[in-house]
Amino acid sequence: MKIPIVRTLSALQKITREWRTANKEISVVPTMGALHAGHLSLVREAKSMSDKVIVTLFVNPTQFNNTKDLKSYPRSEEDDIKKLESFNIDLLYAPENHEIYPEGYATQISVSGVSEGLCGDHRPGHFNAVATVVAKLLIQTSANIALFGEKDYQQLHVIKRMVKDLDIPVRIVGCETIRETDHLAISSRNLLLSDKDRKRAPILAKTLMDAAKRIETGEPQKIVLEDSIKILRSSGFRSIEYLELRAESDLKVLEMVDEPARILASIYLGNVRLIDNVKVRFGNS
């Protein structure tokens, strides 16, 4: 089925006003394109949760710290549309920059606390840009529900905090990370890996999963995390930005696992930055 595509805010709001008048519940899946199985799993979930589904496609320039990274970010709108056609979504919103950031735009949202540390330490201003563009997309689409993947776990926390603090009437749903058969977390950035690095990349997920099992059995987390860093370095990963144990609930640093937790990591393989996280269970969690 051919997907309706709108590129202007006025056209989007005309459609969503009609849906809201008819009491239709709207889900939105915000994306930056280069759609993969992870995005499509969110679309599938959105279809099961609401009457209408909007997918947004906007490569947000303000959340890139490096202009080279922005230029190299994979763009494939034609392929993205083909992938979405089988899901029979109700609307693709693919705005131009000026629809999100009109001339004279001067507002930015800053979420403290959960945005600090981890990726926040290595990508200055990144989460301000994410919070701002997500807030705009939620408001523009008038969505009741918005779905995000758990791979970007800190980002998910930032968005939930922002929505709660600003009283935006939308429910944020975090969905499980989708992985390749070799356990590599699916990401648009995986397309940038060389053949050699793609074969090596699953070591990250395996290392985190092994570390989680060791901590769950009572091994000291400090030793486990140090061992994990050594394994990754010896496996050819170029730079480790962080590999940390944090609480699932609020991302606070944990000295001991007395609640459900996550091991989160950011690491470079070649020139490609990979992030991942795995759950560390506590009790029956």
C-alpha cells in the first residue's frame, strides 16, 4: 500500500486534527531514517497499540557533535518507504529542516540529572538537541503514544524525564533492543563498519552479557567490569568511552546490585561509535 507522505507542519496538523476529532489514538515512531529491524519492531508494536501510526523521518542536525558524522550518516528515504509499505502505516512525516527549526528559532530544552555522565560526558549538548527535537515532534504529531528502542537507554530516560517535567500528554514506551543473530545490537551505524570490524563487533554484546551473568552470580562488579574492559581492548576495540553499571530506574551509579540494573557501554570500533546495554537482574526482576 502506498504510504501517505507529508513534509509540512500544516499538512500534518490538518490530518491529525481530523484523527483527534474522530477520537483516534495516535502512535508515533520518531526516526532518523536508514530504517532497520529495530525501527520496524517499533512500528509493529505501535500498530498493536493505537488506531493510527505516524513514522517520522528527520535527520536532526543539531544532535551531531561532528559535521563529518552528520554528512556520513546513512540516508535512504526510498528504501525506508519500501520497508514501511508492508506495515500499512497511516502517515510518514518527513519534514525539511525549516519545518522543525524555522528562521529565528532560539529555544532549546535541557534535561539535567539523567543526561549527565555516560554519553552526556562524551557528546556535549547532544541530549539537549535530542530532547528539543523529540518535544517538537511529539507536539507536532499530537501523538498519544511514542515508541523508542532501549538500545539508546540513556536517551530513553532523558525523553521520559522531559515529557514528565513539561506535562506533554504522551505515553513513552521503551521497546527491547533488537539484535542480529550474532547478538550485535542493530543500528544504522553498523552499515559504516568495515567487513573486518563487522565480524568483530559482536564481541561487545557477548562481553556485556557475560559480565551481567557474572555480576548476577555475586562476583564483585569492579573486577567484572575491569575484566570486560581488558577483553574489549585485547579484541581490537579502539577507544572505550565508558563501561558502567547503573540503576535501571534512574541511571544512578550503583556500588552494589540491590535493584535491577544495566551495564552500559560506548566504544569505538574503527571510526564507528557503538553503544549497547544489557540488563543485570536482581531478585525476580
